[in-house]
Amino acid sequence: MLNAIHEICAKALDYPQLKLDDDFFDVGGHSLMMAEIQRQLHEELKVQIDMESLFRNSSVIQLSKAIQPSFSQQAG
């Protein structure tokens, strides 16, 4: 799941060198890019995350931890 989240974020941010702990906003991210990440997470991973949570968890590592519980529930 971490790799999939990383790919989604790097593509949406148009920042292929994105590291797992890079803050999305520090690498040029903005609200429209965050909306694209939200859409792609839902489309590709079937995970719903609200924008507030996405803004609070603005790195791949943080985002992965934030959505892990809902991802696990869907798998089980």
C-alpha cells in the first residue's frame, strides 16, 4: 500500500523524486493537487479520506498511517 500511495502522490504533485517523508506543500503541492490525491486514493485504492485529514497528513508516511485503519477494514 505504501508504494501505491507514494506513486499516487508523486504523480499528482508532478514530483517524481518525492521522498516518503517530504511534506507535500514543501515540494510545491497545493489544494488542487491534494484534491487529485484524494480522488486517486479513492479510485485506485478504494480509500476515502477527507480533505482535512489529507492536509493534516501531508507526507506519504503520514498519509499511509492515517488511511491504514480504513484500508485494513476494507480488506477484511
